[in-house]
Amino acid sequence: MSAHWHNLVGMVGVTLILVSYLLLQTGRMQASQPRYSLANAAGAALVLISLMYEFNLSAAIIESFWLLISLLGLWRAHRQKPS
């Protein structure tokens, strides 16, 4: 792996996704919490940025859907906020 900035950005994205999933599985985070969706959306976006420099179609597809689903979670959390 080369030490280009976009690889670092992608690794930060992967770390965000994995840490949020670990926190979910260990009960330290709830899937309904906006921070879970935010961490996943940010992670997917960072991985997509890295893929703009070293493209991989299957990775781009999964990260695009990961981002869209995470944005849906954020939208739902925002809608369910008490006024």
C-alpha cells in the first residue's frame, strides 16, 4: 500500500465504520442514535473519496449504498426528534 493521502483518508473511513460497528455490537451505541449513522456516513464518504483515486467498482457500490442507508438513518433520527 502506498502512503498517499487518499489511502490515509480511506483508512480513517474504514476505522470509523469498524469502530461504530464494534460499539454497536458491544452495546455502547444504539443503531437508532444519530451518531451511529453519522459515523457510518462519514466513514463511507471518506472511503468513496479514496476510491476516486484508486477505483474499485464493487467497493464503490457497497460504500455508495452504505452512505445512502446511513443518510436515511440520519434523516429518520431527525424526523423523530421531539419538537
